[in-house]
Amino acid sequence: MAEELADAVVGLQRLLRRRLRAGPTEPRLRGADVELLRLVEARPGVGVSDAAKELHLAGNSVSTLVNRLAKDGYLVRETDPVDRRAARLLLTGRAETRLRAWRERRSELLARQVARLDASDRRALHAALPALRALAVTLREEAGKP
């Protein structure tokens, strides 16, 4: 069952990404870009090192993402008033608009596809949501262990 679940989740995520890429005419944001922007949206002022830990990426990888997203007008780096050597990350209005549009497109896409399923499959998906959320929590907790 574990392998089937992994294949289903990865396949679903891949198809969602592909379908959502077809939308905007702006330069496309990669998965890691969207993950970082969503993290900064959820935790305005997060630092680069904390973002790297949260995303399970190397600090220099997140720095590269931050530099590109700042250059493209999606992120602002602000000096941390407590530790002047550190930077805090904030979304720009452009990023907020882009994330809102991405979220709406994703929601509409999934709503259309779920509506095409029969009622028993829709109920099964709904019933599986708590278990999938719990699985995400256990994965996150395990990832936080040394």
C-alpha cells in the first residue's frame, strides 16, 4: 500500500503542476519558488535559515531562490531589527497577486476534476483527508528529528 500511495500522490502532484503551468503567460514559477512564497505568506518575516529548515533545503539553495525571487519582484529582504546581520523575507504585492491567482486556478482545476468523479469516490476522497493530513504531520515530525 505504501508504494501505491506514494505513486498516487506523486502522480497527482505532477499532473497538477503540469496543468497549472499551462495557465499564466508570465514566467513560470517552479515548485520550490511557490513553496518558498507560500512559506513567506504563512510566516511573514521568516529568515532564510529558518525557511531552509522548514523547506528541508540547503541554506545556499534558499538564498539562490530568494535572490531570484527578489530580482523578479516577488520578495523583499528587510534587515532584522534584532539581528542586523539577518534578513527577514516579505512578499510583495505582485507575489500576493500571483499566489492568489495560482491558488484560484488550482482550486478550480481540482473542483472540476473532483466533480467528474462519482459520489462514492468523492466521499472516499473527503473521508481520506484527515488521514492524509495526519500522514503529513508524521512526515514533518520525522523530518525534524536529527
